[in-house]
Amino acid sequence: MKKWGFLLFLIVCFGLAFVNFTSYNEPKVEIQSYESNKIDARETSRNTQEIELTKEQIYQGNLLLVNNDYPVQQESIKSDIIHLSAHDEWAQGYVLLGNEIYLSEDIAHKFSEMVAAAEKDGLQYFAITSGFRSFEEQNNLYQQMGSAYALPAGYSEHNLGLSLDVGSTQMMMAEAPEGKWIEQHAWNYGFILRYPEDKVDITGIQYEPWHIRYVGLPHSAIMKEKNFALEEYVDYLKDEKYITASINGEKYTITYHPISQNKTINVPEHSHFEISGNNMDGVIVTTYE
């Protein structure tokens, strides 16, 4: 009887350990939205600084929505595109399946951070199969592959420099441990699975377990928490207009501003802030201490 009691104790302990491990994979997110008539009072209750928002910013940043309705603008393309094969310092922990793979240098750095974290969990077979594509390259791909396998030039996220196709050198990404790890952990590094299996009716794109997109924190964590595709997230921010989010103890304020002409807004003094357009009609301002 004591033997069975001891075995039961071990099973419970292992079960608790498993629960703790799986819950660790999920972001600890607390979100608070505010009624529009309470926003101004909240902002005027503390010292602020003025920043200018411009119409051009609608088409710049990490939260740009690109799909059949909202194409890539020339000013939307990341300015720090690099040839990955020529930068060995970034190509660590993964292989390049091709000699002509390009990506934003900033995004390449963040992807390397993510791969390094995955390696600590025993994942070591990542490969990049595609990154940034110029409009010309996208058009050639579209002509060769057809609409069933490629998007027209300007309508692919690959034209931004924020997206990349990631594979496993061992098996198909849908079954690979690397693919499952990305689905669970990519949010922690600002990446999202852009075309999830349960969002085909929202994105209009079939499930692509290999296609990841950088949106940055806290947005990746909120999208993970709420199970939002990017289309749903930008609509959510437009509806709410002002939210605060605590992500694993870090506090953020996210505001949406429709832009018909240049204007100024107030953000807390001495705070850090990031501005991204939505590629539609406004900008999203994210502030944090």
C-alpha cells in the first residue's frame, strides 16, 4: 500500500510539473480598456510630452496589415534589408536554404534570439527558406507559381521585410518539433504565426505553419492571449482606442489614432514609445516605462 501511495505521489508531482511547464508557455496578460470619455482625464492627470503624428506614418511600422485589401506601399518596406548569407553573425543556430535570402537586419537579430532560446530547449533544426522579396521577385514568383501558390507583387508580407518562412531540416513544419515550439513560444520574441489553421476565414490564406511575422511586444502577447489574427487585432485596437496591458509584469499603454491630417498627441513624460501605422487609416502608439 505504501508503494502505491508513493507512486501516486510521484504521478501527482510530475503532473504538477507538466502543468507549470505548459502554463509557462502562455503569456501572463492583463488587459484594461477605457471608455473614450475617461481617456483625456487619465492623460491630463500626469506630466506628458507632445509627439507629432503624420499621415505618412500610417504606412510605416511593425503592425502594418497586408492582405488583398491593403497592399504594401513603397514607404512601408524596411530600410535595413540585408543579405543574410553575407552576415554570418546573424545566421547562427539555423541554416539558409538558398543563397539569396534577405531580411530586415533588426528582424534577423530578433529571430536569432528566438532560435537561441529554442536551442536551449533542444531544438536545433531550424532553416529559413524565404525572407524579404522585392516587388520584382514577387511578381516573377507569381508568374511562375500562379495564384494558388503565390500572391501578386505588393500583396505579400514578404515585400515588407517583417516576415520569413521557417522550416525544419528534418520534416514538414506542421509535424516538426520546431513548428510546435514556434506556435507556443514565438510570441515571447515579438513574432506571430501569421496564418493559423483556425483563422483561414479571417486571413483568406490557407494554414501556413512556416510563415511567421514580427509585430513586437506587447502585441504578440495580446494576440496570443486573445487568439487574434492580425486582421482581428487591428480592428480590436480601432474599436477600443485605448488599452493598457501588463505582460509578465511589464506595463504598456496602447492607443489608436485615426489620421486624416497631421496632429499632435500627448504621451507620458520620460516614457519610451513606438509608433506604427496600420496600413489602413491610422496609427498605433505603444508607450512603456
